[in-house]
Amino acid sequence: MEKIKMWWSLLSERQRWYGLLVIVGVLGMGGWWLTRPVANPAFPASVPSATQASATSRAGQVATSPTASSSQVASSHDERVFVDVQGAVKHPGLYQFSSTMRIADALKAAGD
């Protein structure tokens, strides 16, 4: 702290004023940055689940079969998952898996 006081005393009055202005400016900008309002991305009010989207896309099929239960409609959609593996793997590319597979399985298939 003594070195800073000595250094400050060696500065001219004009340099001290400029230094104070810079410090106040930096603190002011930091305060503004921390207190500024952050814009939240606009998300839809509700996102339909995969079973709802599947049922609405095949509305004609569901309407013609009044005995079809919702579990039959939900289980009839495509359960394939496509994963694009890139980066530090031996074989990057697009891989197809079942919906029960994990990320580790995709990395293993690509040759991690």
C-alpha cells in the first residue's frame, strides 16, 4: 500500500484527476453492466409433447379408429434418434440410435 501512495504522490495533479476519472468511469460501467436489464428469449407459452404432436399430425387416422387408445397412438410414433457426433472422434458423422441409447453409446460408436 505504501508503494501505491508513493507512486500516487509522484503524479502531477492533472494525472491524478485523469486517474480518478478513469476509476470512476470503470466503476460506473461495471455497475451499469451488473444492474442492466437482461432480455429473456421469447419461449412459446407451451410446447406440445411428442405424443400430442404425433396425435395431431395423424388426426384423420385417430378419428377413423374410435377404439384406439392413447397408449397405442403414443407408442406408434418413430422412436429413432439421430445424433450428429463431431469433434475429437475417429469417425464423426450422423448416427441412428433407439430412444433408449445414451450419449456414451454415440461416442463409442464414433470411436472416442
